[in-house]
Amino acid sequence: MEPARVKSTQHPDNVYPAFFSESEIMGGNDEIKEAFYAFSHLGCHEQLWDAEGKETDNFVVKKLLTRYERYFKEHILGDRIVLSLRIPNPNVEKSEAKILLEALNSITRSYDIVKLFYGEDAKPPIIDVYVPMVQSADDVLKVHEYYQEYIINQQNKPIRKTTIKQWLGEFGPKNVLVTPLVEDKESILDAHNIARTLIEKTGNKTIRFWFARSDPALNYGSTTTALMLKVALQRLHNLEQELGATIYPIIGCGSAPFRGNFRPDNAEKMLEGYPSIQTFTIQSSFKYDHPIEEVQAAVKIINETKRSAPVPIDEAKILPIIEKLTNAYEEEIKLLAPLINKVAAHVPSRRLRKLHVGLFGYSRSSGGFTLPRAIKFTAALYSLGLPPELLSLSVLTSEEIGTIKEVYSNFEQDYQDAAQYFNMDNLHLFPELIQERIKETVRKFPVTPERKHAKITSIIAANLEKEQFDVVKEDIVRAGMIRKFLG
């Protein structure tokens, strides 16, 4: 069976709280309802269960089957609908490392539960594990080997006068897929080599490979990230042809143009822009900030569209543009960091989360400063009337712009979708270099402002200066309602 075309995730970029949430911040019990809603109402075939960066519920399978028994009797969990686990990467998230052990052990317990529910012939409800922030195949192979050696093979070890299997019961499933999630520039552009090693070391010629969209945009800029993905997808396609393998790419997009511009009304353009992607993740804004009929229709279109070859690109032209944009973005974001952090503190949360540790690279390489997570980062800049999509574009020549448009078919649409929320009246808030570059950007790429959004962002700027922070939080949400995404 091919992997799901649509994966429901738990990324909190929604403006409106989910209608079934007990508060504006979704907790564990709400996320059980969310998984059921994604399967039963939206038509998703896969739900990501996130054990990385949050307090997770290791009894999700038991709760789903007991709370929604009638639905899951008719729709077999483990057949057309599945759960997948996102676990911590111990090489990066040292304080979260042992959550990996709990998550992997929950796979065998969940399999026992579905066998009690459906019978001994039941299929495992969780067959895929995602490792975030992967930088080498070793990050994935360690998880794969641990599951085999210390969970599955341990059942045959003796304990007193019996074996662990005779004492605790059989451990299964015998195999799980371990899928890399790459989030930094070097790893994205090296995806084909990571995939090659995984195929050679495991002998499995059918794998999945997940590309982040939000964190790379935070690190390198939105247009830069789109171009990096084009390169990586072509390289993966070439590897498929070389090895006779099947590699199913996944892309994790948010609704903000900066984070992918993936909305129900934009689903067909995403399919056109990324034809080789097998699985598209839908995040909270996609699910809750649009009418359910639009969401269902978009999910149906994605599910019914078969993937094809990626957009062909000329790497010799694209790679220098990636470097040029990255350098300009890094220079600009250093200047913006203090103001972004100030505003991000007033962006409301939508899910319970621990502090995210790991990827953001500037604290290691560019002067020791930090930024909020991608959603609050994006929401902060939009709330100031400076869509982050406008950053770094001023350095492009007309020839480079033409080259980008050739391979990034949605470039102009994504830019216009973002740029309408630019507020020239707020430009004085930013450092002089930013002002000069943004003026150059809007000269090259004209902007038609959305007046209501401009008015609210002007109010936000005024209230920030007055330190009326309670009102700022309310207006950040009001601006998000106009955009139909928070960040």
C-alpha cells in the first residue's frame, strides 16, 4: 500500500481554536479528538502523533478505539488509516532522549491493543517513526537498530526459568519504518546521500523521506527554502532511477506563504509546484481556519492525484542563488531579532509545547542570538506589517528572478499572497538597512496592500510603543483572522 497522500499534523498555526478544544490551547485529550476528526471528517489517512517537544499521550491507540469504537470497527486502524510517531532525535535533543524509548515501546503495546480489538490478524496501527533534525543516515539507523535489537529481539532472552516472550507476550510488529526529517540546508541538499545510505544499510528499496518547510524558512528565508527543495527532490528522483528504488517524499507546509502557503484553496497549485511529493502535511490552520467543505474538497483532490516526476532544474544556476539569498537573509534577520522576540512574546499559543531545542542555527554560527519557533516568528513579523517573505529578495538581479520563476512556478502567487499584508507606514520601526532593502523589494515586486490588515498592524505598532500589551495580543489575533492563519 502506498503511503498516505495527506498527513494530519499537530502544528499550531491556526487563528481560531479547534471547535472541539476545551480551551484556546489544545491539550492531550483534544488531540485524541483531533486524530478522530482527521480520519472521520477530513478524509486523512495518516495522523502524526508527536512525542518530540511536548508531553505526549502513549495510550492514543487505546483511547481512540475505546472512545470511538463504532467508527473504528468499520474503519480499520492499521489498514487504510494509520498513526505515525514523531520522536526526539537523541543526537540533538539530549534532554528529551529517553522519550524515544517510551515511544518505541508504545508501538508494541499499541499492536497488542488492536489485536484485542480486531483479532490476531490485526495490522499494526503504527508502522512509521519520524526522526527530526536528521543530519546523517546514522541518526535513523540507530533508531532502526535499537527497535530491532532491544525491543523485538529481547523477547527471546531468558529471564529466570522462562523467556521475556513467554512472560510478557510476543513483541510486534517485527519491523517499523524509520523516516528521516531533514531541516537544515546541508541536510536537505544532501538528502540523496542520506537516502542512499539508508537503502544500502537496511536493504529496503522503498522508503519515505520528509522535508521540513517552516524551520528552513526561518533559518534561510522562504524563497531560498523553496529552491533548496527543488534541488533535493530532483536529486532524490535521480537516485530512484539509479537504484531502482521507490522514495516517497513528504513535505511539511504551513498556511503562511513564508511556511509553504498550503491552504485548502491552494491545494492544486501545491500539487503542480511539487509533483513528486507523495505526502503533504496539513497543519492546524488548514484544518480549522477554513470551512470544512473546502478542507474536505482539498484533501480529496490531493488523495486522488498521483505523484509524478519533479520539476526539472539547472543546479548550476540555482545553487548560487541559494547562497546569495541565504547570506542576505542572515544579515537582515540579525538586525530584526530583538524586535521579533519582543512581539513574539505576545503571540498566543494554540497547543501545549515544551521549549523546542535544536535546529535554529544562528545562535551557533552568527553571533549568539536566538529566535522564537517558526510560527511565532512568522506571526510577529506579519503583525508588524512586514511579511518575512519580503526579506532578502532585494539582492536579486532581473536574470536571477527569471531563473527562479522558471523552476518555482508559484513564486509570484506566493509573493503576492504575502505582500498584501505589508504596511509601509510601519517601516520606520525597522533598522535603516531593512528599510532600504524592503523599499527596493517592493520596487521590484509591486504590492497592493490589504487595508484592514494595514490598519490593525498600525494599531499594533502604536500599542507596542505604549506598552499596552494586552491589547497587542488581541490585535495580533485580529490580524491573523484576516489572513486566515496565525503564523
